[in-house]
Amino acid sequence: VSRMLEFLRSLDPPGVGARDLKDCLLIQLENMGLGEGLSAKIIAKHLDKLEKRRYDLIAKAEGVEVEAVYQAVSTIRALEPRPGRPF
């Protein structure tokens, strides 16, 4: 089953077969080569703060400037939370 899930997650568009929103967005970032960046860290660890737009708390927790969080959020906003929507 895990091999089939891995295969399903590799299909196009990126994010298909994800278990939840977090997984979907992380798959898309990984596909873009940003799987280790600040955007991925925000999704993995601070999705609740992101939803509440608590960028100051995210910046403090990650030890970065708030401007870096704004840039990472801009990347996150460009992702598709429902990758099958266009079809």
C-alpha cells in the first residue's frame, strides 16, 4: 500500500494523492526544489500560525526576519491547495 501511495503522490499535478493540506503543499514545494526552505518549514511546523497570520511568531520561532516570512508566505500562496481543481 505504501508503494502505491508513493506512486500516486508522484503523479501530475504535484500534490495529488496527498493525505492532507500540509502534505499536499509540501509535495508541491519539494517538486519545486524548495523542500528544505523556509516555506516548507512554515508549512510543516507553523500552519496554525500561518492561518492566523501570526508572521511575527513564525519569524521568532524560526530565527528569521519578518520580511523573510512574508517572502515565504508569498511562495506558499502560489501553491494549489486542491491540485485536481483545474480538471
